[in-house]
Amino acid sequence: MNTLFQHNLTQHLALFNRLADLDDSVMAAARLVTASLRHGGKLMVCGNGGSAADSQHIAAEFTGRFIEDRKPLAAMALSTDTSALTCIGNDYSFAEVFSRQVAGLGRAGDCLIGISTSGNSGNIIRAVEVARAAGITTIGLLGRDGGKLAALCDHAIVVPDRVTARIQEAHILIGHTICGAVEQQLGLAPLPEDFA
């Protein structure tokens, strides 16, 4: 009899074996982030629930270190300021918790990654709308069929699965890959030996 772990691992491997199809899309997203950082912009990342944690994880890889010790890169997760989240949520609405931060903190030339496993998170949609109006490049890290965000973002990466946990597992792989690729494109980390 299969255990839950074996079941989850089977689902995970089946999805990850299909992720090679996203190679061009992931590397294109990395180039967009690199272009922003190279020209003095910053990366903002937002998501809800597990995707909020993923936002913080990804931003931390940029401001901390990832492949090699290097200078910090400008990145922030919009889910970390509880005073801002509760103020905006209370005084306006939960739909505005990220968009008002984007409006206040973002500048033309910045980059926003909105994470939504459904592609239909209302507050991510609002953040993307505000970002695009401000000249901020938008990347959707999405799941399922990409939802409404697939068409709203400048660039969408859609993980082709319907199970939220599997999508989130893929999102972390993609976030790590974007961070590593940005480091390489900025000349801050060498290519792994097996690339040669």
C-alpha cells in the first residue's frame, strides 16, 4: 500500500518532469529582473498564504546570498509589514494590501513578481494593475491555467498543475532559478561546472 509521502512524491515527480517546457519562460523572467536591477531598480514580490512565505523566501535570496557571497540585490516582499497589511486591509480592503505598497514604494523600472497558484488572487491582480500603470515590469508566477493574471502580466510563468502544494513546490524551484540566473547575468556568480 502506498503511503501519503509516496503518493505526494509521485505527483511531484510527474509535475517536475514536465517543467522543462518552462525553461524559456523562466529564463526570460530572469532577464527581466536582471534588467531592472542593472538599471537601479528593485524587485518586489507578493503572494498570499504559502505564496506570501515564498515571496519572503525569494526576496531573501536576493538581499542575502544564493550561489556565492556577493553584494545584496534590491528586493523586498510586500507581505512582511504587518502594520501596513492591517492598516490597508482595515482602512481600504484586503484587495488593496499589495497595490498600495506598490504605488507608494514602486518606481518605473522596478519589477514585480506576483505569486498566485490559481492566477486569480484579487489583491495580486490589483498589484499588477497598479504596477503596470506605473511602468513597473510585472511577472506572474502562477499555476493551473494561469487564470486572469496570465493575460495581465507582462510575462507569465504558469506551472501546469491543479494541486496547490505541487504548484508551490515548483514555484520555489523557479524562484531559486531566477535568483541564480540573475546572479550569473550580473556577473556575480559563475556558471556551474556542468554547464561547460
